[in-house]
Amino acid sequence: MDSKEFGLVFAQQLTGMEDLHYGYWDDSVPAISVLYMKQAQQRYTEQLIDTLEQHGKPSMKVLDVGCGTGVVLQALSERGHQVDGVIPAPHLEKQVRERVQTQGYNSQVWGCTMEALPVVSLEGQYDAVLFSESFQYIPYRVALEHAWQLLKPGGVVLVCDFFKTEHTGDGQPGDRSFGGGHKYQEFLEWLGQSDWRCVQNDDITAHTSPNIRLLDELLTLRVAPAMTTLNTYLSGRHPWILAFVKWLFRKKLRKLKFKYLSGHRSQAVFERYKTYRRLVLIKPS
Ligand SMILES: C[S@@+](CC[C@H](N)C(=O)[O-])C[C@H]1O[C@@H](n2cnc3c(N)ncnc32)[C@H](O)[C@@H]1O
């Protein structure tokens, strides 16, 4: 398990959250508040389905790549689509399998990465391939070469995920406080030279970045003061043990402090270094 996968599984186990994607904040969500997080996440799922249905058929065979706990797989199935899932994290795979079994769906669940999917045996079987916040984890050439093989002619790929902007690496204070994402310009150049037909490319950064604001508030207003209290308590009770542990994990602690508690993980910083895109690609007939 790499550190990104660990972060996802850890957050899921800690919060019991079913949606592993950002919320989509638009006028249908009453306010930007943790109170409406669930609603914004449901809105995100809705916009995925609306986009797929707009470009696809009324009843599709869909492959949900990196399907998390299976929330989107379930929502798509409820709309009458037949949905298979790819899920490399065993803890999440278990939840997807339970969901599929409870709901009685005829879904195939692949417990592997997209890279390891046996695409040759699945050639031309799908109407749509969905990457909902999973695209950044997969080398994009492999992701789209495999999707090409899996799709029928005229089939659709929907990518909803963030990419790195041209500001990445500019050395400003917030630089590198957010990881993840392929380099957007480099990806676009590659896409332009490929045989994919890009029919939609929306910048939805402003609809997703409020998540970062909420998380930043949680970290700076709740987690940081709690950590200070814990530090004060432990320095009084076990000063030597605390000093030793801090020394042992000094590099990791420095990194975590910079990433989460330095105040650089703001909405503005996210909007500078990331561009969140909703991309629809068609495999020409
Ligand atoms: C942020 S979660 C998104 C989950 C889900 N698609 C959603 O929208 O709620 C990222 C997902 O990508 C999956 N993932 C990570 N690396 C992957 C890979 N190489 N191939 C396929 N899925 C991958 C993770 O296991 C996780 O389920």
C-alpha cells in the first residue's frame, strides 16, 4: 500500500465515509459548510451520471475504474446501467463486493489496478469507462490505452479529477503542499496527438475547491489546537519519551506539519496549483 492509498483507506476507516470523492458545490447545495458535505458529494455523483448519460446511451455497460466503496457504481446501477468495478485496495474491494451482493447487482468486481486489468479478454465490451478521482493514480497513457481496448466504437471515457497546473514547481510558499495529479499541459499535448475525440473539457475547480476550504478550517481550527494541547500534556508527563519520538519521526513530522498545519493548504493555493477537470473523450466509430 503506498502513502496515497494509505491516506484513502485510513480516512475511510476513520470517518466511515462512503463517498471518497470531493463534493460538487453549486446552487443546489444550500451553503459551503461541513453540514452540507454529504449533499455536495451526492451532487458530485449526480453530475457524473448526467455527463455520462448525455454522451452515452440510456442503458450502458460501464466500467468504474477505482470505484472506492462502490457508491457511484450503485447510483449508476440504480439508473439501469450495468456496472463493473476495478478496485485495487482490498479493504475497499470487500465493501464493494458486499454492496454488490446485498443489492443483487450483476457486477463484476476486479480486485486489481487498471494497469493489471486483463483488457485483452474484455476487449470491446464497454460503452463507457469512468475515472472518478482515480485518473491521477494511474499513468495516463496506460489508463487511456486500456480504456481504448475496453470500449466499443463510439464509447465514452469520463475523467473527473484534478491535474497539476503550470505553476507547479514555482517555489512559492504553497508549492508542493498538495500532491497528486498529472501535469495538465503535458496531458493535453499527448491527448491532442492521440486518436481520442475530446468533446467536453470543463474547468470545475471552483465547484470542488470549497472542499479544501472546509478541510483547511478543520485542520487549523480543530486539529492544530488539539495537537498543541497533546504536546503540552505529553511534555509535562513524559518529556524524554516525547523528545525521542519527535526525533525518531522528525522528517515525517516536518513533512506532515508543512503539508497540513502550515496554513499553505488553502483554497487559493489549491486553485493555483491544481485544475479540476471534467473531460469527456469519445473513441471514434
Ligand atoms: C479518491 S478515490 C475515488 C473513489 C471513487 N471513484 C469515488 O469517486 O468515490 C480513488 C480510487 O482510485 C483507486 N485507485 C488507486 N490507484 C488505482 C489504480 N492504479 N487503478 C485503479 N484504481 C486505483 C483507489 O483504490 C480508490 O478507490
